[in-house]
Amino acid sequence: QAQLVESGGGLVQAGGSLRLSCTASGNTFSGYAMGWFRQAPGKEREFVAGISWSGDGIRYAESVQGRFTISRDNAKNTVYLQMNSLKSEDTAVYFCAASLGAAVGRYPPYWGRGTQVTVSS
């Protein structure tokens, strides 16, 4: 019933920007921490960024810190990932996730289907 749907992925040149969106439907994710993970071909899924329900608890992977910004609009049931200064290493399928708690954690129970981000050089 609860559904997370990502959007905003696509093809972008190195140094460019994209903004990913994740909208919850079928259920209100009140009180849920949310975050973004990504998986590149041949690689394991890795944590990218997370945000608490209130928005005051934010954490980034070292590889994206200073370039990516996570935010959320609870009135719209949406979390965003603003990606700037994109590198070819950022190419991956990006997944939205949610978990009831202060942080999204390593194994959140709710996942979107993913959106492809491809960075060309």
C-alpha cells in the first residue's frame, strides 16, 4: 500500500546538476526518517544521504559531502536530493528509502524502485 516513487534522474554532463525527488503515496510517512542510496553496476548498494523527519538530523556519505544536499517537504510527502558538481563516479541507480526512527539506518524497510542517473564526461 505504501509506495515510494523516485523521479528526476537522467543523463547529465560532468560538472552539471540534477535534483531527484521521492514522493510517498498510499500512506503518509509521518515520523519516518528518509534517505537515498545508490548502486552502480558491479557494486553493492551504498548509502548516500539521510534526513530525519524533522529535518534537523542530516548525514552524508563522504564521497558526496559538499556536493549533494538532502531536504524534505513533509506537507508534500517528498524528499529531495540536490546533486551538484556531478562526477562520472556518481553514475548509478538511486533509490529512495524510509524507516521509522531517528535515522534511516542501514536496512530501511521501505524502498522505491530507483531512478537512473548517468554522468557523462
